[in-house]
Amino acid sequence: MDLVRPGSDIRNILITGMGGSGIGANLVESLTFGRVPIPIAVSKGYNIPQFVSPHTLFIACSYSGNTEETLAAVQKGLLKRAHIICVTSGGKMLELAKEYNLFYIQLPGGSPSPRAQLGYMMTSLLYALYHTNLIGAAFIKETENAIEYLDRGEKAIQSEAELIAKKLRGKLPIIYCDERLKAMAIRFQNQINENSKQMVHVNTFPEMNHNEIVGWHFPENILQQSQVVYLYSDHDHERVEKRMEICRDIFEKRSNPIIDIVAEGASLLEQYYYLIHLTDWISYFLAKENNVDADSIDNINFLKDELLKLK
């Protein structure tokens, strides 16, 4: 790490990143909700919000260091004179950090799968917030606890994941959870998309009770082939838990029995790590069920090659 505390007071935070490099931003935003005293925004694209200024902690995440959207966002952050921290393994972003004397956290390189580097990305983001006095040190011990717990329960987690994967084969997974777990549900969705090569739908309670719930009629053939998955944590709102139970009957009448996935761990961070671990394994076993290579990302590579031709 090459970090120096900001010279000016930090009034807001912007975290940028795409795909497997960017999902850590969503997870950290959710984990720190209600704990960080200033606003946190997550940006996924070429542009940045107007509020970015010298009082903005601007954290740019690109595992490869060559993500064109994130590099474009950093260039705009430079013009705004934001306090920039780059989280990367190398590439153009590390070169940019060194050229402009930006602060950076360098990750171990060599992996073709940014989505498999989530542990490094989340830890780096949490340390960046800790370094700037925006969060306390509790996450360090909680991470150590999660590692110990997951190592101890590895076989049981894999067994559960394999059983769930068999139920998701040939189905459209519909993942529902409390708003607090939305980032976790999106991570699950992304992993099934990339590893299992399968489509997924995600929504949250209570928002879906004000719109999507009415759509549970058509198309009947798709609903019959869907599989609702409930994600739970100890931090769900008590009214949301009641809503989910009331809606269970609506969903199961038109689909299949709901799969319940309950987080384990003493803290929200530990529960997130548990859910990440379990659902990553589900996506791996679902790839085997679908007889596909979990590593391959042919459509993404095709897109990048075509974009290069347009430069």
C-alpha cells in the first residue's frame, strides 16, 4: 500500500469499478451503511457525479488496471482534484497512479478472473476507509473470524451448494432479500451469469411489494420454470421478514418451493463472507450441472475485441 491521509477534510466518498472489480464497492457500501458519517456513492461507468471535489475520497477499482470505463472515470476525478486511491494489480491504472503521484493499493496479479479476487478487493476498500478514519478496526477481527469459520465448515458448505445447484438447473433463479442484502444478491447473480452461463433475476423487499409482486401472473410458463431463492441475515428488518413469509404463498402457488439460504456468522461482515462463499460454490456446481467451463467469459472477450476495432 502507498497511502497518505488526506490533506483536506473528506465530505463524501465515490467508489468506481466494473464487473468483478466493482462488486466489492457495492458490498462495502452496504456493509458500512449507517456507520460512515458521510455519503458513499458507487459509480459504474465512464462518468462521475458532479459533487466530486477536492473533498471527495475517490477510490478506483480495476483488478487488471485496464478497465476503460474506470480509467476514464479516474481522468475525470483528476480534473476535479479529488483525493484518489487506485486499487489494482497493475496495468494502465498503476502507471497512471505513479505518473500523477496518486495513492494506490497494489493487489497480487496474474489472475484472469477479477471476480475471484473479491477478497482482496473488499479488504482493500475497507482498509482505505479505515486509513482515512471513516470506519473502525472491527472489520479486521471479523474477517479473521470469517476465515476460521469458513475453513472449518468448508465441506458442509460445498455439500449444501451442490444440492442447491441441482435445484437451479434448467430454472430461472429469482433472488429476493432485504434491501440490506441487495449487493449480496447482485454478487450471486453475477456469479451465476459468469460461472454458470445462466440468467438470473434479483429484487428486494420491501420495494418489490410495491410493483413486482403484481407481475406474478404471466408468462405462466416462465414462472413455472423459475426458482425463487430467499436470502436471509440477522440484520433483516423485522417487517421485511413478515413480508417475505406472506409472499411465500404467492410465489409457491405459481412456481416451485422456495429455497431458503440463511447467513451464518456473528457480524454482518461475517455473514456476508459466508453468503459469498456459499453462493460462489453454488455457481461453480451449477456450471458443472450446465456442463460449461466456469472460467470462460467468451461473450465479454468478444465484446472487448470488437470495441478495440472501433478505436
